[in-house]
Amino acid sequence: MGLDATGTGTGTGPVTVRRGVPAGAERRAAELYWDAFGRKLGAALNPPDKAVPFIAAHLNADRAVCALLDGQLVGLAGYQHGGRALTGGSASAVLRAYGHLRGLHRLVLLALFERHPAPGQLVMDGIAVDPDVRGRGVGSLLIEEVAAVAAEQDCREIRLDVIDTNPRARALYERRGFRAVRTEHTPYLRGLLGFGAVTTMHRPVEANGPRGLYTP
């Protein structure tokens, strides 16, 4: 399924949005994801030359919507539904990749990022967009495709969490209809993970709108 954007990036064609990570683009998806969230996940998955292949090897490709420009992956948004999220990897996989001694420590840190949807919720795991096409509406296109997925799955709302060091992402979410419902202050994590508060935001799913899209 695709959706043409009204603008274009640095390439020659329109930005299109499709469901799922294209076959063969797993490494590129992992690189985009790490570029967006590596600072947040670094304590658990560093170094990058180990983290990126680990993420690529354990992607659930059907739990993403992707933006393509001239056939190249330039953005993606992951989501969690039905017990599966974009990024996978079992505890045993982490231990195999990082070793048992260091792996146990990393499992504890990864557990801090786990978010489980309530009944009727679709959890969005965040947006990663190539720097060359930022500011061109790609993030909004990805959010609206996630909203379409949520509507098709009969979800009543989309939930996401945004950290206090990412005000640009929060501003985008607010423009696309998300509202903050609570903020958890975690100053004890600032030195370890680089952020000291996490805000949970919700957006109702417009089930009767065109493709489930939100109209501001």
C-alpha cells in the first residue's frame, strides 16, 4: 500500500509510504533507527558496529511503515500490536550477541524501555527520518499511515512515549493530534541514558475518517 507525498526530498520522485520494511532494506532500516535512537539505546546496545547488525537481524519487518524516495528507504515508524514490535530479539539472542556477563546488564537496561499496550491501544515506537529529508513532511506521512493501521485493527487510540531531550519530536506529535497524558520524571537515568523524563502521549483513532487519518 502506498501514499504519495505532496512534497519531494532530495531525489527526483515523490516520497511514498508503504507498509513493512522492504526485503533487503533491513540494514538500512537499522541504521536509520540507530541514528534516531542510538543516544537513548546506547547504554544497552553499544557499540554501534554491534548494535546496528543486531537490530537488523531481529527486525519484525511487518511492524513498520516506511517512507521511500526513488526506491530508497528514507524514514520509518515502528509500532507494537498483537504482542510484536518493530525491534525484536529475545533474551537469549542478546546474551549470544553480547556475552552472558555483559548481556545480563544490557537486558536490565532494555527492560526499562518496554511498553505494553493496553486493550484497544496501538503503541508507536517512534519515528526515524533521514536528515536529508527532514522538514519535508515525512514524519507526518508516517504518523498518518500508522493511524490507518490502528483504525484497521479497530484500536481506539495510539500511544507513544517521548523523552524530554527530543522536543522536536514532541512538537511533531502535538501537531498531529497527540496530547500528553502523563510525565514520568526519571532524573536517576539522566547520567546513564541521557534523559530525565518520559512523557506519554495519546491520540484518538478516527475510525470513520478517510483511511483513519486525523484532520487538524
